[in-house]
Amino acid sequence: MIQFSKQDKEFIMENFENAKDIFTEQDIKKVLRVIDDLIMYKGFDENYNLNDLGRKAQRVYDSIYYNNANPADGL
């Protein structure tokens, strides 16, 4: 089971219509890919710098990654 912090859950609930599906997903790579897609599509300003949403999403991505990374899985 993928572990999410309180801040991770709040961010996902605020930014994804399919939050329930994200919370029940068993493949961490799929969860991280969804967050990465959000960063790529909405997380940059016109100069390709991270905007506020991008920085928040990156923190959530990193949190989920580090709280669930298993070296044996190649993460």
C-alpha cells in the first residue's frame, strides 16, 4: 500500500478529480506519473520556471517517492 502524508492527500484531493483512484492505486510509478503529468501541463510559467502549483506538486511527488521508495524496485 502506498503511503501518503496528510499534505499529500490534501494536495491530491484539491487537484485531481480521480483522487479516490489515486489513493487506491498499488503501483507507485503510476501515482508518480499522474503527478508528473500535472507538473508538465500546469506547473510551469511562461518562462518555463516552476510556478506555485508546480512547486507544490513537486514537493508532493518527492514526498511520495521518498516515503515509498524501495531500492529493490529500482525507484
